[in-house]
Amino acid sequence: MLKIVYQNGTSHETIDYKSAADFMANQRLEVPDLEDYYKIDSVTLDGNPIELDDKTIIGLYKKFDNEGD
């Protein structure tokens, strides 16, 4: 499971996806769940933290895209 804790304006929200592939598929939609510029507080995949250089939704997407997920 992919768990993302992100900032939406002044609030901190959490969203879960079954997998990284589900997250990526959702981000490709015309109206995705998350805006590319949202800042990520933390993200875990199957309970393991993921380190990001670019701590935004697009940064996470690019990380998975580069890894071939």
C-alpha cells in the first residue's frame, strides 16, 4: 500500500493507494486526485519510507516513473 501525507493549503491530509502503479494511473487522469504541486510531508510504500529529492506529488510520480513502476 502507498500512503501519502501531503499539504493542501494549510491542512495536512492523507491518501492511500493499493500500489505505486495505482497512484501513477490516477495521476494520468484528466482530473487526478492530487495536484502536482502539493508538498509531501511523508510517503511510505508497504510501510517503508520513501526518500524524495523533490518532495512534491510530481516529484513522487517522477521517482516511480524513473524506477519503472
